[in-house]
Amino acid sequence: MLRFQTAGESHGRALVAWISGLPAGIQVDISFINRELKRRQEGYGRGGRMKIESDQVEILSGVRRSKTTGAPIALLIANRDWENWKESLPVEEQENTAQKYKSLTSPRPGHADLAGCLKYNLHEARLVLERASARESAARVAAGAMAKLLLAQFGIEVLSHVIAVGDVYARNSAIWEQIQEICAKDDTLLRCVDGEAELRMKAAVDEILRTGDSLGGIFEVVAHNVPAGLGTHANWDERLDGLLAQAVMSLQAVKAVEIGTGIANAVALGSKVHDQIDYDKGAQQFTRPANHAGGLEGGISNGEDIVVRGYLKPISTLRRPLQSVDLETKEPVKAAYERSDVCVVPAAGVAAEAMVALVLARCFLEKFGCDSLEETRRNFEGYLAQIRAF
């Protein structure tokens, strides 16, 4: 079974990702992983931290001569900002720590600060925020890049684009070729396929930066060329739509997840929602003229593009802080301000790509086997022949 975990803090020495269950024989391109990390750092509205960090991955285990060995893979991403924090955040107790420690006792509304302190009986919010920070998503992106390398062996791609920033929406739905084009660019502002809307999104970010506030938005992840049959209807905890929703919802600041046009479907007629079924005799496959279901029916992929939308709340660190209470004195104070972004919707989309890729890779390997790439390929090709002969 494909599993992964991350470790590390925002201003700690490094972030670490551990991924187990990938088959042996996958070609690993470190430059691809680094490109994914760079995409996570891009986007208009990012803060000063992105001027410090230039994320690069170091592979510690599980890859030899540029191929996976079947063993667990450990990935490390160093934090350059550690040099500015190592005296403030030592692992062991040191003399004069109290004078150097950058304590935080005024929790931010909307952040994990207060809830985490109450849960773990901590009176120092920094011990919570360092791990709760969205900086952790860099490790997820590295792990997700490994999943993407597996999926690419079978023609499956996962990309994202921005649908909305604040109340500024792209006008039209994007087709796969448009998403590919916008993701291939290095100079995109907010990774929106609607150029006119993207300029209005930029203006909205500029205005929010001026007022000291923050903006959320909506991103869409599309998984292209996914075969029918991943996931199951048989067990509630193995339904692919549920796995995807949990994976994307687990990302920092995501407060809602939508499959296909699920929100609009709730107030539409059934005759307008359900995707009719056709059959292409030449290609020997079932087709659908629309994809309101987002590529999933009954918890199983149906052969159409899988479409997952994430709804991102505004960043909880504000330049004009909201009301809070001091953890020690219990007196009213303004919430703490940490160096932060203004808008992270494009970055969240890249992190969500990683989570979607990891879930799809897990389900793919559960169906087709996972000891070696050759074994997986034989099983996959046999399954495609079965579908064509259905």
C-alpha cells in the first residue's frame, strides 16, 4: 500500500517527506521534483519567505541510479531561513534561551494557534504554528512529484489552475489543453487560463495588500487520462471521491472541497446533472458528452477527467491584526503578525495536485500491483484489454 508522511517545521532545519510502496523501476527525474517545488513557490501575492527559500530536494534513500528500488523513499528540503532562527528554536535547552526565543502568546483567529495550544497543553503558540504552517506543503509536493512520476508511466497527468481569487472569477471553464499551457509558463501571475480575469485578480491582490488584509479563492485540480475502475463502491472508506475530498481538505486553509460541479448539482434538476452515456465503437470505450460528475460515479473513476475543486479561506495572518487574547494574562490583545503571504491560491493548487496524485497512485497500485513497474504495466495493459473487450 502506498503511504506517505511528512515531518519538519516552518523555520526548522528542514522538511522531510517519507513515501513507501512505490514499485521498483520508476525513472526519477530530480529536476522534475524541483520544478514542482518551484511551482508551489510561484504566484502573485506570495510573501517575503519566497525571497529567502529556493526549494531543492535531496533524495536520501529508495532511489539508486535514478530509479526507485521498491524501498521507502526519504526526501529532504532544507530551510534556508533556519540560519535566522536556529538560536531562537533550539532542539535542546540552552543558556539565555528566554532572551533569544521569539515567543508568541497572542493566537491568530483562523489559525491553529489556540486550538493546538489547548490540545497539547502548550502556552507558547509558536510550538503549534511551526508545524501547522503551510510551509509543510512543500514536503507534500515533493512526495506528490514521486506519485506523478509513477502516474506518468501510464499516461496520467495531474495539473491545476485558479478559478477565483476573492470575488473575481474566471469567465469560462478550462479545457485540458488550456490548463497544460498555463502550467507550462514561468511568467504566469495567478495560473488562471482567463487572461482578462487574471489581471482583475492581480488588481484585487494589490488592493488587499494596500489595506493589510488577505484573500482566498478557488482552485481546480484536473487528473487527465485516468482509467475507469479506480476506487470502489463496496466500502465507505475506500470510495475514491471520499479519499480525494479528505486529501484536499487536509491542506492548510482549505475549507470546502467539490467534485465536478457538485455544488451547482445540488440545486439543479437530475435531467441536467447526470452525464449521459455513449459508446465509441472505433475506440471501444464508453464516453460522456459532459462531465458534471467530475470523473467519479459511485466512488469509482469512470474514465472521464477527475475534477476536484478546493475552496481556500483567506490567510489567517493579517497585517492589520484582529482581536485576540494573550495566552498568559488572558487580557485582550491584537493577534500576532508573522511574515506572511497575501494570496496563496495558485500555490494551494499545486499542493492539491500532489495530494490528488498521491491518492490516485495509491488506488492505481492497489488495483494493478506494486512490486515492480514491469508487473504493474502488465496488469494495467491486461485490464485495458478487458475493458476494450467488455
